[in-house]
Amino acid sequence: MEAKKKPVIQVKNLYKVYHVGETRVRALNGVDFTIHRGEFCSIVGTSGSGKSTLLNMLAGLEKPTKGEIIIAGHHIEKLNESQLVKFRREQVGFIFQSFNLLGTMDAIENVALPLTFRGMAKKERTMRAEKVLDLVGLKKHKRHKPSQMSGGQQQRVGVARALVVQPQIIFADEPTGNLDSNTSAEVMELMRKIIREQNQTLVMVTHDNSLAQIADRIFHIKDGKLIKVEEKWKEQETEEKAEE
């Protein structure tokens, strides 16, 4: 597990308190963990457990009330808005439940969109988008618009769009929430395979426990606290040794 030794995300004593009228709601209540390079981690919990708040903070979309978030060496809780935009653009890929594809654009144009924001030349971004679409198994659908594709194919375009920026970290928020269970499993296997090959880090939020099982580690969150961490890769290693 050498590839797993390098910390890429460190969360220390993280709190998020919201004020709802007179009430103080602790969405996160002192969370600590470390995620390493090349790991696939799922964050699971019921609605209102704090898992989406946690993902938003890791992505720099919300500021913590207290605590530290160190990602790829950056203390992101200390960054201002323009620094955060730069950080997200250069380090992070996002995969959303609702696909968020533009209906007027074909698969190549949708995937190349984040590169447009970086000011990359059209020829180069098209080449890179085509390459990533091959990687996610959409060689024959490059010129298709979202309306011409199934939900699973659209989510593969979403995965390709996250990968095209060559991010260190990919954040996925209920990435298969709009897909049936067979297609969900296919998309998750694909994501796991790709991040393994490219030594990237994937952090996924889901309420689906069976889907979470595909990850290396599963963080269980309840009432804003990290109550349990399942080490799936250790179980796999133990099983492999037992088979030997």
C-alpha cells in the first residue's frame, strides 16, 4: 500500500455551526481524518448527517466555523474566494448527481468546457477531451448531445469532464443518484479503475451503503461526527493472504 502513504487531504478538529433562528445546529461536530494519495473514500450517512456539508468544505464551497482543512499542502480554510477558485480549477474535479451537462453541446464540448476556462487552445482541449472519452468507454458517442445518450452514458461524460483537468482529487456528490443499480455499479467500477490507474484520489458522498462498499475506506457520519471508519483494502489484503 505504498501509494497510500502520502496524505493529500487532512481534516483537523472540523466544526460547522449554523444559526437557525435562536437555535445553533452543529452540522459538523469535531471531525478528524486523513485521506492518502490514490485512495477512494466514501462518506456515508443519512440525510442531515453532515456528509454534504463536509464535502462542500473539502471543496472550499463553505468555510468551517472552526478547524483546519489541508488539501495538497494548501490550508484551504485560509484562502480567499479568488484563491479558492484557482485551487478548484487546478487541483479538483467534480462529479454531480444531476450530470450538469449542457444540452446544446456534444460530449466533446461538454468535457472540454473546464479547459476553456483555463484558456487552453481549442485543438488541444478537443484532443484531450477525446482521449478521456475513450478512457470512459464513449468512443462512439463523442458527437452525441446529452439528449441522445442514456443516463449512464451522460454520467460517463460527467466522469470524463472531471478527469480532463487531470485533478489530484475528484469529489463526487451522490454521483449515481439518478441511475439504476446496475448502471450505478458500472459507473463506480469505472471510476475506481481509472483513479487506480492514474493514482488520483476520489472522495464520494452517498447515502447508499451498498455503493459505498466499492471504496477503499468508508467514513460513517452521524449527527456531524465521524463514528466509524471501515478499512476495505485491509479486508481485501487479509482475504488475499488467506487465499495464498
